[in-house]
Amino acid sequence: MFIKIKKNCGIYMEHNGMDKGMVMPVTSHFLINLNHVSEISFYTIKEDKQRQNLEHESFIIPKNTRVIHLTMDYRYSSHQEDLPGFQNRQINQRAHFKLFFLPECPGEYEVLRAHIEKQVCNI
């Protein structure tokens, strides 16, 4: 199952392929395959967090921002081919995505969380 993250809905994103402490606004639609996600957590930020935008300017993520943290499974990997002595060495990395839903835009968070929760079996 895929979830669609929509652009221009007050959603900011951080992932481990970016510099640490950077966030970027979601400016185009994209899909995440939930079959490739190994862990999902939902939480709310309790205090303001300072990050940087893509222009390296200070950006404050306000408290009460809701977060969906997706950790992908090990099938997301990269290859390094140009290291001396190593040919086609595979480096496995666990990618993660943090989606920040600002307090003034709660609707998208609720919709995405509801779709994810439909896939969960509570025991």
C-alpha cells in the first residue's frame, strides 16, 4: 500500500540523506510504499526546535507540531564501486523520513495517520 504525501499542505520533511538539522518543505507530491517501512512512530513536539532550511537560514519548528517518523527496511541500500580493493561493495543503510505537520495544518496528519492505522492489527 502506498501513502501519498501532498505538496503545499504545511508539511516539512527531514531524512537522513540531508545534512543534519535541515528540513525542507514538501513542494511536490510523492508516494511512500508502506510495504518497505519497518517502523512507524507518531509523536508531538513538546518544545520549539530550531532547524535550517535549504538556504541555511534558521527555521523554527513550533511546539505542538505533529510528526510521523518512518524508518525504512534494509532493502533500501546503496552501492559504492570506486573504493580501492572493493568491487560493487554493498552498503546497507536504514533510511528514515520525518514528516512534520505544523499546528496550523492538522488535517493532512489525521488523514495519513488514519490510513496507516487501518493497516495495524491491535492485539
